[in-house]
Amino acid sequence: MADSTSSATAFGARFSRMADMIRHHAGERGDKVALIFEGRETSYRRLDETANRIANAIIAEGVPAQGRIAILAKNTDAFFELYYGACKAGAVLVPVNFRLAPPEVAYVVNDARADLLFVGPDFHDLVADIRDDLSTVKKIVALPAPDGAGQGLWTGYDDWLGAHPATDPERDGAPDETCIQVYSSGTTGHPKGVEITHDNFMTLFAVATSDWPDWRADDVSLVAMPLFHVAGNEWGFVTFYVGGTNVLLPEVDPAAILRTIPEYRITKTIFVPAVILFLLQTPGCRETDFSSLEAVYYGASPIPLPVLQEAVEVFGCDFAQLYGLTETSGAVTYLAPEDHDGGERMKSCGKPMRSATIRVIDDNGDDCPPGTVGEIIVAGGQIMKGYWNLPEESARAVQGDWFHSGDAGYFDADGYLYIHDRLKDMIVSGGENIYPAEIESALAAHPEVADIGVIGVPDDKWGETVLAVIVAKDASSPPAEATLDAFAREHLAGYKVPRRYAFTDALPRNPSGKILKRELRRPYWAGQARQVH
């Protein structure tokens, strides 16, 4: 695997380990508000001291160096306390996707071999039901609830902290050790634990805060994306890196987001494209005061050009696109605000960041010429340490220095990267490769289409044909198929035009906003000898 031990230093990182940032800011700006959650303000000094107490409590529980502790909760300020406390104890925090079913939660906690499990008030019943299945958990701790729920079932968070001292044990470990274990979305098979190191994150932060627009200590950053996802936790971390203030929401709530931006004078935030779409559809969006907002970052899935163009107009601030994966510790490309000029380049995800080398290769491993679609592979200091306890999977994903993303895309002649789809989502119809995202982007421009997902469905003649599943803006009067067909033919080659259309109230999505194509395909592929995944 790629050696990332010195990459952060090479890019001028301010710190070498994740907890160093709050140690520094506690000393330099201790009274400054680091975090706001549900009206509760936490200063950098308080965050640092609480992390110290947590670190000492973790050590007292006998959690070894690089041992795992897990958290199952909606977004909460306790997440960051536990994260930095784990770092200072040399342990690893494992955020669990709170949208998982009970058996899936048990799988993740057991796979991580977590010694401790911290549970938010919304999930007490779930954990009580699976308690006997949690084979490695020695203690469950109930995170604070307004009504004190869970305190009788398990140790309460404040009681667990007890009288542990606020002295820093400084057992962080080396920069190349794991500092968080984030599980992949698990849209097929079991999710895999992605091990991200201190150095992986520091490499990203060093480049991001120098190359992205004007990151500074007086930024007020909105964190609405789930913290179990790299887009959520990383966004909080980069704000802490510069000494800014994070305003944290429990979950994605478009109406709450629109209230929070003017209330706290938010300067920067990050959304997945689906959230941008939902915000634009929320009553009151166009009347919201966005005057404090300097930049909206977005990524994690393709965004239809019409949605992006509308968002740029409505929000009236800079937009910047990021492309990356959990396995690359987040962003490896950047589409700058100046490239959001209304043109075709807005369909790209930008150019590689200085911390990443990116190639697009064909089936033989050779570089594809500009305009030719192939697999995107990435090298550099942000590449994960590996998949937890999956050496064969790790070796398949990272070959030499190169992480094989499984994403299909191409470079243009100017070095901008365009994402088509996951390779597994590619439709093969009559020998032609068809990428759903291209069709989705074209049809999303239709004035009667609110949302769209495109899949391949079985066909005796062509193998697969294209089906567009559409959410109509007016569910009571969806657009006629003939109208959609004529619109598609104006924007797409004939072989890419959907042969069928279906209508639904909402598309299934995972926490990062990506459409669950497997869920869309299931009724059409049931009983087929060959399945598409």
C-alpha cells in the first residue's frame, strides 16, 4: 500500500495528529466557541478538557492502543468529544450508520471489535434488542437525553466520565496510525471498515485550507451531513483545523438548515446534491437570507446541471465541487467557484488536488485519452490504510500505489475530471456502454421532472434497456412519456434515450445522497438468472 507517513508534512500541515488541533486552539483561543449544538456552546478549552477526561476514562476501561469504541447516534456534540478523546487515548472511534437495521448495526459493532458502545437516545430500544448479539462490547454508555432516557439501562455519559482528570494522557500514537474507522455505505454486501490515519486527514486539510477559498478562524461552518459519513465528520474537522466554529444539526432537515444559516450567520457549508435539491424545493428557500454565506461545497454524487445552476442563482454565493471517496479520506478533486460560470464545465468535478494523482485507465490498465471513459484510480497521501481485517479486499482495492475507485469517468483536454457512474451501474445495451448519470443529468432539465434515477432492466433482444424512474414535480399530473422521449432525443444519442419510464413518489437514497440503484432494479430483475449490482 502507498506509504503516507510523511505526506502531510510535505504539504505543510500545521499539525501531525488530529487532537493537536484542539490542543493548539485551546491554548491560543481557549474561550472561542468551537461547537454549537441545539443552543449549547462549547469553547475550545472545554472541548479539549472534556476530550482529556474521555481519554482517561477510555484508558481506565482497559481499551488498548488502537482499540475500537463505537457510537450509534444522530449528530451530537458528544461525537467530537468522543472522537478527540479516543485520539488522545490512542483508540479509534467507529461511527455507526444510524439508518442501518438492527442486524446490520450488530454486524458493524462486532466487525470493529468495539470495546465500548455509546448510544444516542433515539437508539436505546434498538441496542437493547441486540445487546446479546454484541460479542465484544464490554460496556454500553447512554448519551445524554433530555428526559434522562437510558440512564437506567446503562451507565450515563456524565456518570461514565465521573471524576476522571482533565489532564492530557497524550497517547495519540504515530501519524500513520488509524484515527477513525468509517464503514462504507454497504449498498452491496456487508459494509467494509475503512481505516483512515491522522496523516490521511492532515494531508487533506493542509491542501484544502491553502487551496480552497479563504478558510479562516472566524468562519462559522454548518455541519448538517451525518457524522458517520466522511462528508460530515471531515467537514467538522477542517473547521476545527483552522480554529473556526461548527454549528451542528442533529440530522438533515431542509427547513432547519434554512433557519440556521441566517440565525448563526453561516459562512461555509457542505451538502450532497440531493440536499441541495431538497432545499430548493422547500417553501421559503428563495426568501431566506443567505447574505452571510460565502461558499457551498458539494459532492458525493453527480448533480444535474439545472439543479446546480438554480442553486447558484438562489444562494448567491460561491459554489465548489469536491469528488472523493471514504477510501481517499474525502476530496481528491476540486472544481473552483470561478468554473461555475453556467457552462458545460460545471458538469465536471474539477481538477486533481495537489495531494492526489489521478488517472483514468482502460481494461488493460493503460491511460485513456481525453474524452474516453475508463476507471478512475487515485494515488497519494490520502489513500486509506486499508479495509479493517480484510487483506484480500484491501489488496484488490489498492494495487501498488493506486486505489481503484470503481468509478467511471474521463478527463477533458484541459485536465478536468468528469464522473459518469459507478462501473457496476453501467448499462450494456446491444453492446453499447451507457452511463445512467449522463441520462439523469439530461432529463433533470425537463421542467416537469423533480428527481430521476436511471437503471438498466432486462431485455431479451438487447440484454438490457434503459428505464428512467421519475419523481414528477406535480405528482397528480406527471409528464407524458412522449414528451419526455422527445426531450431526451434533443439532448442524447438515440441509443441512450430511455425505452421505458416509470413514476414514483421518492427515490431510495443512501446517507450520502446516492440513489440506491439496487433498490430500483430489484423488481425488474427478480427471477432473472443474471443480476445487475
